[in-house]
Amino acid sequence: MNKVSYPRNKVLGGIWGLIIGDAVGVPYEFTPQEDIPSIDKIDIVTPTYFRKTYIDVPFGTYSDDGAQFLCVIDSYLECDGFNMNNLAKKLLAWLSDGLWAVDGYVFDVGRQTLKALVEYARGASPRVSGLCEPEGKGNGALMRTLALAILEDGDDERLVNDSHEQAMITHGHICNQVCCAFYNLIAKYMLEGIEFEEAYSTAVNSLKNIYKNNKEYLHEFENNILPDGIIKERGTGYVIDCLKSAFKIIRESNSYEDAIKKSIALGNDTDTTAAVVGGLAGIIYGFENIPTRWYEEIRGKEKILELIDKIHFEDI
């Protein structure tokens, strides 16, 4: 039986941080940056003058980001470890039957995710289903990968490998795989109590070492993902854009709420940006510093709490 040795406050912060970030971002999704309300007006319930994206979806509803993240947790706990085939089945069950979706209703699904899961349903291996769009570099695997960092109390190389494989189911390009691995290493170090900047630099060194005998992955990391520079399109669904935007927001924020509001202020793919940021911010600031009013607004909490109860903490 896997046991989680990280502090409970940080683990719960990561879980609820991602789900709540997703839910806060849902009503603003696809809105251009210039049309997003001012920071002080952004909230889980939108201002009365703002026309939310999904008219029939109640406030406090998380989307595909949160549901797929919960699928990863569910699969990991069920299999007592990462199992690619089991996870692929659960992701398909989410798409087909609404597994872990609030009210069983799937109202948002990325184009490549949909295409990949259809390929998987038709018999494709989960190792190739995510290559249905060979150059696809969306953030649909990044948004759910944090579950592995939270639950997997192993070495860096194992976490990196499993991060790659969970991405491959829907987003097979190595860019997606490496982004997931980098994000998870940073999250792991922060769960261990390391501050963000040190976690970032430690993850860089660890990933370079792991990739030292794999020139393709090392090149992707060093030349396409790692270089710092101006982000020309912030808040989009492009995985590198999403990852770098998340890092920028974490560096510029002073609370969980501040980080989520700044994520949504970027516009466009607001739910995913806020989910990716929210997972890290939740770890940094802890569950106790996530706004109670947001937590109370989340729909479908009962099922999530039942799933969390299955996590075995070493301090019990």
C-alpha cells in the first residue's frame, strides 16, 4: 500500500488548489484578455454584468481539468501505483460516462483529448493514441499530471517516467511529456518543503541528469522548454505557454487567491491556466489559505472527499 509522506496541508492544498482554480476559471473560459473583469472583480461567481461562458453550468463546477485529475488519483489508488492502461480506461469512462465529472456531465473537452480517446476506444494502444495529432502541443495532459507528484513517493526518475506515460495517452509529443515531468518535479520538491525558486533549479538539474542519455528529450527540454524569454501569447492552450505562464504567476503572487485571479486575468484558457497554477499555489500556501468561500462553492465535494479519504498518510 502506497503511503503519502508529504504534509497533509500541502497535499490537500495541491488537490483542492487545482480543482478550485479550475472551477473559478470555468465561467471566464475563451474570453479575450481585454474582456476579462478587473482583478478585484474576478471571483468564483462572476460580476452581474459579465456573460459567463457556459450559461447552463452552475458556478462552482469544475471542468475536464479537475475531472481528469481526479481520474489519475482514482486510478493510482485503485492500482496501488501508476498503471497506464487503467488510467486510459478511466479517462475514456470520463468522456463516455462522465466519471468524476460533476453531475456526470462533460461540458468541456479538448480537441486532441477527444480525438485521442476515440482512437483508444477503437483499439489503439494508450502508448500511441496520443499521437493522433503528432505535433499536438496542448495543455490537456499538463492539467492532470499533478496527481502523480502528490501520490508518488518515489525517486525522480520514476516520477518522470510516469509523467511521460500519463501524457502519452492523449498528448504524445515529447514536448508534452517533458512539460509534465518538469512540472511534477517542481511540485514534488515543494511538497518536500523547498521554496519555489530552489525547487525550480533543483528540478532543472535533476531532469538534465535523467535525460543525459536521451538526446531527443534533453534537446526538447534545454532548447524548447527551458529557455527564459518573453511569452508572446499568455493564457493560451499551448503547453509551454501554460507552463511558463504558471511559473511567472507563482513568482509574482503573494497568496493562493492572488495567483488564481492573476491566472484568470490572462484570459483565453482560464480554467486550465488556473488549474495548473492552482495546484502549485495550493502546495505553497497550503489548504488552510485557500479561500473558504471558494471551497464552499465547489460542487461535487462529497465524492472528492470520499476519494481523498482513501489516501493513506504516514502520520496516521
